Amino acid sequence: MKHVMKLLFAGVVAVVFAVSTQTAKAVDTIKIGLIEPLSGRIAAVGKDALDAFTFAADQINKKGGVLGGIQLEIIGLDNAMNAEKTTEQLKKAVDQGLSYVIQGIGSNHAGNIIKFIDKHNKRNPGKEMVFLNHSAVTTAFTNELCSFWHFRFDANVDQKVAALVTQINRDSSIKKVYMLNQNYAYGKSFQSAAQRLLAERAPNVEIVGNELIQPFGKVQDFTPYIAKIKASGADTVLTGNWGPDMIRFVKGAVSSGLDTQFYTIYGGLTSSIGGYGSDAKAVNLKQVTEMHENHDGMPDDVHEYIAGYLAKYSDTWYADRQRWLIYMLAAAIDKAGTAAPIPVAKALEGMTFDGPLGQVTMRADDHQLQMPLVVSSITEKAPKSVKYKGNDFGVAFSTDGVADLAATTLPTTCEMKRP
Amino acid sequence: MEVFLFSMFNGVLYGMLLFMLASGLTLIFSLMGVLNFAHASFFMLGAYFAYQISKYVGFWPALVFAPLLVGVVGAAVERYGLRPVHRFGHVAELLFTFGLAFVMEEVIQMIWGKVPVPYDVPAALNFAAFTWRGLDYSAYRLFMLVVSVGIFVALFLFIAKTRVGLMIQAALSHPQMVQSLGHDVPTIFMWTFGFGCALAGIAGVIGGNVLGTEPAMAITLGPIVFVVIVIGGLGSLWGALIAALFIGIMDNMAISYDIALFPIFAMFGVEREAEGIMRDLVDLTTGGIAPVLPYLLLVLMLIFRPRGLFGTRDV
């Protein structure tokens, strides 16, 4: 009898223990680190990213989370746009036992994260980390520098330039293109991709100028450049400029009455549109993105998502890839049946997702998301104008053309080493 | 020849904007011996004030009130910030203004946010005054030129003809003597500092809508203003004018002519098919290094003539 009681007691204890760990697991969360500048000069961009990812994770959590009830939690880790602090925050992420790190602002930091995680994963088997890159576009990360632990959800520079060049080739009025880019890794990769792809895909277009400028606001006055563009007879400017280098360029061009078109990657960033002021209405500017609010034929869930985000943060939803990243990660965790990084990384390879312009695929060869892109023009006549922190800029984008997967899929030189 | 004239004209436009900033800085230095590291921040403050004021009552009141406000802020900074620090010497003052630049940037970000604000050129001046080589020159650019020339003339007359101006001149060469003659030096200091800041404020009002009004505008323009006053000679108004014009014109010429620098490197044995670090030198042109040229000039100036073109004291 005593024995029976003992056994019974042990059984009860075991059951209670099992149940309690089960419930503990049920309310458990998967923590995801977001390393971005949350202080300093470009903290606004970092905070926008934190809002965007938190919102995306909230949507997953509202639908019941992953693995039947586990919640996703985004943890902001401030790198102040500084290389040492990026490493510091990575170490912090290791200490906290995070398996997933998101970053995207600044390819130099992304490059450091790839190196750090490669080394870390080699030395700490069983404690691997995966890097989910939402915006760092240096093409090399999915070519010669590719890593199994890195997944890029943004189109790289070459894909974006391919979309721009495809659109340029559709416009037969474009004869002469002037290229002006920032003199650092990104600007140079834009320049070389544009030269190569223009020659391949738009052989009738002549490059009449090819300029590299000192980047990050060092050029105060763009008038001499604008005079050169005018003198070259260019009808179109192709530029990867962003930030003050884009704003001053546009303001200078408008005040000088330069009537060329601007084909850009980042000309439509919300912060830049604010900087153009009333010149946004005068400039003939185009951008390439994975979607924009006024694009026709996007699925209803995308529109619902955009409306939800606007209601919560009073910002126009800009980088839909940030939603894809979280949704695909959640799907990969469910598919793998575990939140352990290696199975999830393997589940992400080749995973597809229904994006706003059609299906996107995480290519297993190089971990570069393959996606259609849309080229759009800034206009006052767009039905829904761009809003940011309660400001309505009175302009928005309307579609010129879509570059489908065939146009944006480019070969890779990646030789992936898998664990 | 046309390219030359064009570069001269644009260079003068840009140079005069630099001069407006540098004049206040050099004035403050000449009287107080303080190198105001926060000077470009007052330029930024002028732009933001002008944006805020012009939002409600238009550009013209902003042109008057924004610099006045900046001047008052500047005077207050001198009275309650710089003056207590003064007795610890120039290094303490320098460090104070250095810190002030960061504080002002943060405060501006707190009030107006971290993204650029839409501060526009006034509609009344936003038309093409004339067209040259296919490019429009807006009336606003000419207006900028007129304002900056006007400021130079007014400043020159002020310093040469007025009593306060004479004191400033005296302080330039014999700062201790002016003090011993019993002038209320602290008050002169306060108003000179405020006045110098107001000059930066004017530059902000008329430059902010052309260059873009954003929290990083001070950091990107600040160093070049120092280059102007060091090349011109610390404390020299004429020097600041000549150096500002020179830098403006040099910048434009370097970009417009865009001369390849390869022949120069070739003299040092760099080959056309160079590899590695030399690879970048081969393709270098004057246009590519235009924003760096003033700093190169600064280094040369410090080596060969540390007091600058018209300076009376060594740096």
C-alpha cells in the first residue's frame, strides 16, 4: 500500500511537472533581436524599422503565434550606427541566447554581422544564430561573401538596377542616360550593375555621363553637376543616391529647371519626400520598390495590413519586405516544428510567400529572395498620398511598370557551405 | 570660356553663402578669442526657426525674426553658458561650444524630428530670373547673392565706422588694452556673440531652403566654415570673404573641368593597370575630390602660412 501511494504520488508529481513545463512553454516567447540605430543621427530610420517589425510580429501573435501558441517578440538592440556597438549588441544577443537577429540599415554593419555569426556558429555548435537581413543590399552578401546563416529579404542592388533598366528599355523616348552615384561601396556597385545591365538590356541607350560624388552630404551645392548633366544632353538621370545627397540633388535640379527624369532606388524614401518640400510636385522622379500603396491588383490582405499600420503609427507602410521576413520566419518555424535555428534555416531555403506582386521565393543557392519589383513615379494625382508621423506630403507613387521574376532573377556566384 | 564664367558665377553664389557663415564665426573669434564650434548649429537653428515662422506668417517675416531669435539664443548662451566658463580659459570655452553643438542637434531633433522638414523657397522668388546654358537661375539665388553682399557691406561699414566697430577692431589687436580702458567688455562679448550667431542665422534662413533643412546640416557644413576662416586668417573679415569666394569657385571649377589626376600620379610611377589601393587613384578626377580640396588647402596653409591670408595672429 505504501508502495502504491508512493508510486501514485510520484506519478502525480510527474504529471504536474510535465503539465507545468508544458504551460510554461505555451506562454514562452521566441525573442528576435533587431540591431538598428535607435539613437543618434539616423535613429528615426531605426525606430521605423522597430515599429514595422513589432507590428508584423503582433499580427503573427494575434493569429495564435507559432508552434501552436508561442509568441514572437522583437527586442530592439541599439547600435547607434556604429561598428563597435554592433558587435557589442551581437554579444548581448549571444548572452540572451537569441537565435535570430534582424538588421538591414547599413551594409557595412550587415557585413560585420555575417562575419561575426559565421565565427560564432563555428565555435559554438548547438547555439547557432541566424541573420535575417531586411535592407542591406550589397550584392556580394549573396555572391562571393554568401553564408548559410544569412538570408536577404530585400532585392539586392543588381536586382533593383535590373528592374530600373527593364523599365528604361520600355520607354523608347529615353536615349541618353547620365549616371551620378555616391563614391563608396554601394554607389560603385550601383554604377557597375547599371553599366553592365544597360549594355545587356537597353543597347539603344547611350551613357553620356558617369559621375561619382563624395557621399553623405559632403556636396553642398549640386549646381555644377546639374550644369554638366544639362550640357551632356541627357534625358534621364540614373542614381542610387539617398539621404541629403538625393534631397539636394533634386532641389538643385528643380530650381535650375533641369527637365530630365530621375530613375532612383531610394528617391521615394518617406524622409526624402519630406525633404523635397514642394519640389516633390515638380520633379519627374521614379523609384523601384517591392510594392507601393497605389499599385493596382494587390491582394486584400496587403491593403488590410497597410490600413492597420497607418491606423496604429500614422505612417504609410513602406517596406513590405519587413512583413515578409516575419511571416516567412513564422512559417519556417511551423514547418520545421521547432524554433531551433538550423532546421528553421533549412526550412527557409526555397520557401515561397505570396507577396503583393506575386510569389516570392527564398532561393536556396544564395539565400537571396527572388521577387518581382515595381517601378513607379511620384505624382500629386495618386489616390492615396504618403503620410508620415501625421504629415501628409500630398504626393505618392503610381505604377509605371512591373519587372517580373524573369527580369529580376540574376545568376549567383555563391558556393554555399551547409552545416 | 563659357565654362569658366559659369563656374565663376556659381562659385561666387556658393562662396557668399559660406562667407555669411564665416563672417559671424570670425567676428566672434576676433573679439573673444573663442572658436565657436557650435557656429554651424546656429546656422541650423536659423533654418529651423525660419521653417517654423514661415509656416505661419510667410518667408519675409521669417527673414527678419528668425535671425533675431537666433541672436537672442546666442546672447543667452554667452551670458549663461560661456561667461561662467570664460575664467577657465579658452580650452574650456572651446569644449563648451563643442558640447553645445551636440546638445543643439539633439534638441532640434526632439522638437522637429529626425527627418528633413519641408522648408521651401518663397513662392514670390521661385521663378527663373534668367536662363544660361539651358539652366534656369531662380530669382531666389540672385536674392541670396544680394543679401550676402549687403551683409558684407553693412558689416564692413559697421566695423570701420561705428564706435562698437572700433572697439572690435581694437580688441582684434589689443584685447587686454580694451579691457583695461574700462569698456564693459562682458556686455560687448554677449552682444557680439549674439550678433555673430544672428549672422549664422541669416545664412540658415536663406540657405536652409536650398540645401535642405535636416538635423545633419550643421555637421556637414561646420568643418568647411572653419576651413574658410583659417585660410582667410582668423579674425579677418576680408580674409573670410576672399577664402569663401576662393573655395566656392575652386569647388565649381574642380567639378566643371573635372581634370583627370592620372598624369600627376603617373609621375610618381603609378601604372594604368594598377592593382589594389592604387586602383582608385588611376580613375581619380578633380571632380571626385572637389569636396576634399578645401581641406587639402587648409593643410597647406597651416604648413606654409599658419596665420592665414590676412590673419594677424597665428592659429
